[in-house]
Amino acid sequence: MDKRTKAIHHGVRRSQYGEVSEAIFLTQGFVYDTAEQAEARFLQAGDDEFIYARYGNPTVRMFEDRMAALEGTEDAFATASGMAAVNGALTSMLKAGDHVVSARALFGSCLYILEEVLTRYGVEVTFVDGTDLDQWRSAIRPDTKAVFFETISNPALEVVDLKSVAELAHAVGALVVVDNVFATPVFSQAVEMGADVIVYSTTKHVDGQGRALGGVILGTQEFIRKTVEPYMKHTGGSMSPFTAWMMLKGLETIDLRVRAQAASAQAIATALTARDDLERVLYPGLATHPQNRIVAEQMHGSGGTVLSIDCGSKERTFAVLNALNYFTISNNLGDAKSIVTHPATTTHQRLPDDQKAALGITQGLIRISVGLEATDDLISDLTAALDAH
Ligand SMILES: *Cc1c(COP(=O)(O)O)cnc(C)c1O
């Protein structure tokens, strides 16, 4: 079955009513026919047996099965948000004394988990420049338990060479855990490249319409059911059935949406590179991008749905942001609506200036998440705003 077919049919569990659209099992728990049945289910719940929504729910299970089928992993656990997924994947497997190597260019909340949470409980974390294989090589030790990185970093859009980092990690038996949001489930080749655990914020392209927070952890059945599930079900970060239903509806159109958004992003990036009033146009799909070669094999040749530009001074940048008509100033990405973000004063505001500089987060940087509006409208809107300021 092709990914596009799986995204629509895989994992469906129909009730006795034969509904077309997946049912929302909006229930906290499940009843048992007898006390003996309850006892047996608590001892060992079967595949289609549920106990309590924090542990699992039919609507959530449909979403988990479909995500695993799309990504090519054995199993998945759906979470309340992308951050619950990142935290669950890492915290469930690590203990005091363990060593982790992580790329430094991370989404702010991911950095908080690596830098503040894990270290508070005695996990040692070494940060590296994710694009520099020599730094990974010297930081990974025989006792390293896991490596963590965003396959494409936010907002500088650096692409990490997943295959090469996975080879270094696997040589010492470390698990490769990736936050794959910018690659999207549509272009992901994470399993083929050697990732062991893949995490998505499904708030982004999976929902794709700005309605709900969600996340998912993908991996082997052993890892998901023996390591992740006990941790998640007892600490409470599970996805709600209503959210799972929205995410299932999102998956039905994700392939069309993401491919159209990526094609539009490529066209916009190409149009903007022709201008001489921008300091930088960053897009992994441009031949001038430093990791463009990796994009070809790691992302099916697509640069994704997000680009970043540098307009120079903060004054000009704010004037450009305020002049846009079709781009909403917000901080989501992967949405049907095009969204512009000024990382230096919003998502990455709290980073010290030297770290901002190291990550390329200048006062002129605008992150552009390309939506589903007509590409020509988006290009003329950006062009008019830049021309006027
Ligand atoms: C948005 C995002 C997250 C966090 O996801 P939430 O659903 O907002 O909790 C984590 N990593 C990356 C790369 C993201 O873009």
C-alpha cells in the first residue's frame, strides 16, 4: 500500500454501526462484562481491549496505527502535545548517570528539556553543532545512551546528516532520537536513514489547520510498549480521543497539503533569492543551501514547507511583517494559513544574545511557514512589503 493510501485507510476500527468517518470514542474508560474479565484485562490487555483513556482509546489507537504505518515503524504512542512526545521519548529511556549528545540548535522547549530537565535528574548532556560530523564523532562516547536532534533546525533550517550521525551513534549502541517536525511525515526517510525513535509535534503538518496540540512517539513495538507506554500512561501525557480524531482527519489530506506547501515554498524561496535587499534566503531546497545534497537523499528532494529570510535591521523587518496581508503574524507552522514569525523577539526571545548569534537568529530573521494560498498571491504580497520598506 502506498503511503497516500495508508494515510486514508490504515488502522480503521469500525464500530457495529459501520460509520464512514472514524468514530470519536469520547470516553474516559470502558466497562467489563464480568469481574473476571476486568481481572484478566488488567493482567494483560489484548490488542483491541482498553482499560482507561490515559492508557489507550480506540480513536487514539487508530491514529497511532496510522502514524506508524506512514512512518514505517512498528508502533507509536500519541501524546497531548509535541513537547509531551519529546519529553516522553527521552525521559522514559534515560536515568541518572546516562550520557546524551544533542545538537544545540533546538526548539526552545526541546532545549529546556535537554538543558534543564534531564540534567536536574543527573543525565549528562553534551551539546554539539548538529551540522559538524567531527563534533558528533568526538562527543559520542562508548557509554552514550542516546543522541537527539531536529533533522532540520528551527529557524535557521540547517539539515543534520541523519545517516552519518546514526552510524556514529549505532557504533556505540546509542539510540538515535529525532524531532522530525520540519521534515514532515510526507518527506521523512528517518527510518531508512537509521533513526530509532521519531517524534512529531502533530500540532504542525498533521493537523495542519491550527486546531489542536498533539504529538506522537514512533519506534519499535518493544520500545513503545515496554519503555514509552508505562511512562506516559502513568505520568498523564496521553492524547485525547477528540484530538486523535482531528489528527486522523488531518492525515487524510496531509500528502496533498504538504506537497503543495513545499512546492510553493520552493517557488517563493527562488523568487526571493533574485532580490538584492535581503541578507539571506534560507531554504533547504535551494541549490545554494549548504546541506542541499543531504536534502536530496533524506527528504525525497523536497526542502519542506518553511523558509527563512533576513531583512537586515529590526526596524525594516517589523515594517515588512506589518505590511503583509496574506501572512499571519503567529508562531505555528505547517498550517494551511501562511504564517510569519520573528524568532528573535518571540519563540527564541529568552535565548542570550551570544546563543542567538550562534544559531543565526538575527534581528532581521523572519521564519515563513508557507500555507495553501495561491503561490502568486504570496509572492506578490512579500514582494510588495519588501519593495515598500
Ligand atoms: C512545535 C514544535 C515542538 C513542540 O510541539 P508542541 O505541539 O507545540 O508541543 C517541538 N519541536 C519542534 C521542532 C516544533 O516545531
